[in-house]
Amino acid sequence: MQHAVELEELGMQITEASRFIEKAEEQLSRRVIGQHDVIRRIFIAMLVNGHILLEGVPGLAKTLIIRTFAAAMNLKFQRIQFTPDMLPADLIGTMIYNPKDMEFYPRKGPVFANVILADEINRSPAKVQSALLEAMQERQVTIGTQTFPLQEPFMVLATQNPIEHEGTYILPEAQIDRFMMKVIVDYPSYDEELEIMLKSATNASAAPVQPVVQPVDIAKARALIDLIYVDPRVQRYIVDLVVASRKPAQYGIASLETMIEFGASPRASIFLLLASKAHAFLQHRAYITPEDVKAIAYDTLRHRIRPGYEAEADNIRSDDIIRQILQHVQVP
Amino acid sequence: MNRRSEGYASGSLKWLVIVLFAALPMLTVCALPVAAWGAVSGVTVTLAPDSVFVGDRIHCIIGVRHPANELVALEGIDSLSVQPFELISRKQSSSIVSLGTAKESFEFELAVFGSGRLLIPPFSVVLRDSEGKVIKRDSYRSSTLVLVKALTDSTMREIRPIKPPIKPLLPFLLFLPVILGVFAIAGLVLLLLFFLKRSVRTSAEKVDPGQVAQRKLRKLRSRLSAGMPPPECYEELSNIMRSFLETHYRIRALEAVTQEIERDLKKLGVAGFESIMNLLAQADLVKFADSRPDAEESRQSLRKAEEVIRSARPSLPPEE
């Protein structure tokens, strides 16, 4: 009973602490029309120190969302356009020789920011991708002999174009796994499209975005997220979902056995739990329900489950596999 | 002179007996070749085989003993090329038999036509001296017969025995009824399964999910009274409600979260769905938010659940 009271108090604190999200969302809605799910996923990733891989055709306001998000969250934003001729030094920085004092000085690259938009990450060679993904993992960068920690919060939002694969360097599975979520940016609805058209087809400058969040708000939110209660049933449910992607027959989905080349890694369980907590936080709850898990399951698992040859032949995507898993694994 | 000739005769007889004894085992071993003496001694005609089919070949060996200083030739042998014989090839060889005596062997390969018992045609043996003058010309008519069998269906088979076609171990026609039978049995089984499934479904439909849920709730209440911990009671209550919703409204409830059930029930326009959602939300709090209701709260929830189920079942008679 005492624990329940604690959770109730925590719930109230969460409601209070999550107000900045609403403020930021309000600022975002000035510039961005629709794409609520994408924005929510960005908030979730930011709250649990995750990175996002955004996939969508050009012109869906991916850059605008991230830029506006950074502005509203009062975070330093850097956009890096990945190109085939890019070098790791273009990203992390390099040592510059100063002829006055005849010494080398480190010159920090664009990765030293809070929110990094790695535009078309698959256009750059593997060594540049590795440099960024290493920075994402280690949260520090070494230039010459000096190691520099990256600013907190540090968040990478990488974009990929799903329709152009000519001359691209596809991210290896091990590196894709480092992204907490892979979010599919879809087309806006009819009404949203209409609103976008009317709002954008003007010579007037776009509505200004006010920074409404302080770094301390994010730190506080992160601390509260760590306190969110996760019942053992939900813990097991998360593990069940991940294991079902590896051994579907155990969960009564034997038809998926040949459809999956490899299932989700243990990182999937970790990120599912973290993202569920952040989702519960956004719902002003001090505990996770299976609803939170289901809500972010697609985004957290889709890049971690690789459909096999048979699935590709039948045009079955990882989202279809996840749907089947969610439909067959019993909710606690 | 007579004695002398008698002596010669008895000597030749002796030789003949010796030759016959010597030839007997050969004739016994090689039964087929037939040896026949011509009308004049010193000329032998041998045929092998003595029985052939029309068109087959025979070997005819004509041996002529003669003084070593004379030359031997056969004449009229070309006439062998007249029907029913056709000369295929010929060979000639000579050997010294004894001092002053030589033997000339003429070997003919002949193709035989016609039918029945045929005699080798007559031929002449010509002896010439060393200068080529004809010394002697003797005509011979061999009594050696060759049996030529005509080709009939049966003989054709004897010549080239044609293997009968290999019959399959189980001919298709034998299989066909078996296959048809298997299909018929499979069809019958499928039909039976179909009817069985339908009857099971019908009987399951006859069992009212509300009745099942009510029975489970009554059991749960008695277990709660017997000291069941309230959190467990709520977990059980949530399962009963989900099973009921799944079977009654035909929605996926056991694998769905509360919010999904809410969406489905809203879509269906279920009356009193707020009460259902309250119950599920309360159960969720117990399950996921570590909420600890007391026994009285649990009893109230059970009563609410029974009401919800009863209201969803208009045909259910009131509980006693």
C-alpha cells in the first residue's frame, strides 16, 4: 500500500515535470503540422538518452521537425549533410596547426552539439558512419591525443531515404542496432496536407519558435523516469516480445520461424524498457503498462528484426512480423 | 597277288578302323559337324552345322588327299553360288600328311536358302601335274545333307529371342483404384472434420460466454472469501473479463492491452463499456502499479463485473 502511495506521489511529480514537454510541443506545432508520432518519438529518445534513425521520403519535414525541436528545447543544433567524400575529421574535428605558437590545437567538429541531424547518413562511407556511431555510443570524441566529452543532452537523429539506394553505403546491422528507434516518417493526412500548403505558400516568415525548456528540466525528467515502476509482469512481457522475435515457435507463431533471419538483440529489451518508461512519463504515469510497451514496440524493434529470404519473397516486412508477435504474445 | 591285295585290303581296313576309333571321340565331342566320305576315297566333305535356318551360314570343308607332286583344284564349286547356296568366302590350305602324300583343304562359307533337306551340289576334283596338265578329273556327289528350317513366328523367336516388355511391379491401373480410394478417404476425413468442427462450434456457441464468466466469478468470490489475496483476485478478474469480451464480442482481448480493448468496444458501441473499462483499469493498477486493494474492494469489483456481464446478456435469467 505504501508503495502505491509512493507511486501516486511520483505520478504527481511526473505530471509536474512533464509540463515542459507540452510547452515544447506547443512551440513545435507553430512550425510543424501533423507528424505527432514522430515528435513524440523524438521526445522519448531525448528523455532516455537515445538516438533515432528517421526514414522517409524527401519533403516530409524531417529537418524542420528536428530543427524546431532543438530550438524549442533550447538545445544546440547541428545539421551535417553526409556525402560520399566526407571524412571522419569533417565530423568530429581535427588538429589545426597554429604557426604563431607553432603548436597544434584541436578544432572541434560539428558533432559537438546537443542535437545532431545526420542527414542521409547512408551517403557517407563506412568510416564516417563509424565515427558518428562511436560518438553516439561513447558520448565522447578523441581528436589527436585529447578526448572530449560530448555535450549533454546529446542526441543524434539520422535520416535515411528509403527509395534511393544508388551510391549509398547501407548501415551495417551492428550499427543500426545502436539507434534506439527507427521511426518511419509517413505522409501527412489530407487535412494536414491542406494546412501545410496554406501555411507554407506565403512570403511571410515562419512563426518564431521560443526556447521553452531549460537543460535542468531534461535532467529532472530523466531522473524521474529512472524511478518509474516496472512490474515484473511487464518486464517479462518485454522479454517475451524480444524472445518471440528469435524463437517465434515457442509463442505459437511457427509460421514466422522461416521468415526471420535474425531476431532482436538484447539491446532491444533494454531500449524497449527505457522507451516504455519514457512513454509512461509522457502519459504522466509512474508505472509502465503493456500499452506503453506496445506503443513503442514497432519503432524499437523494426530495425532489429531482419526478415529472411522467404519473408522478402512474400513481401513481408519487419513491421508485419512485429504485428504478428504483438498479436500472439499474451499481454499480462 | 590276291593275297597281296587282301593284305592291302586288310591293312586299309585296319587303318580305317584306327581312323574311325580316332575320329569317334571327336565326333562324340563335336556332335554337330557331319563327316561324310565322298564316292572316291581321299575326298572328304564336312558340314557344320547340319541344321540351320534359312539365310544362316554353314561351313563346308572339302579335303582331298593326293600325291605331293600333283596340284589339286576344285571345279564346279562356283555352281554353289546357285540357289539354294551362296558362296560367301573360300579358303584353301595344304599340308603334308605323310611322305609323298599331301592334303588340300578347301573351306567354303556358304549362305543357305531354300528349305528342307538339301544336298551339297556335285563338284569335280582336278589333279594336275607340275606342268599344269590335267591328269585326272573326278566328279563327286556328296551325300551330306543340311537341314534348312524355314522362318516362322516361332523360329523368329528362336533366332532373336525378344525379351518381353518389363511390366511394372504394380501397374498404374492397379494403382488407380488405390489412389482414388485414398482421395475418397481423405475427402471423407475432411468432410468429417468439417462437420465435427461445425458441431463443436455450434455447441460452443450454445455455451453462453456470460454463463461461463458468471460461473468463474462465483468461484473467484468463494476463493476470495477463503482468503485469496486481493491482487491475485484482480488478476483473475482481469483474465475472466478479457475471456468474456473475447468470446462475447469476438474481439482480440487476451493479447490486447486495455486501451486496445477500449478502442474495439467503442467501435462496437457496447453499452456500459465505461464500467468494463473501469474494471480493467482497476485491475491494471493492481497488476502494473503495485496497487493493493483490500478484500472489500475486491468484492465490490466482483459484483460490478457480474453486473456488467449480466447487462451484456439480456437472455440470462436473474441470479438466485
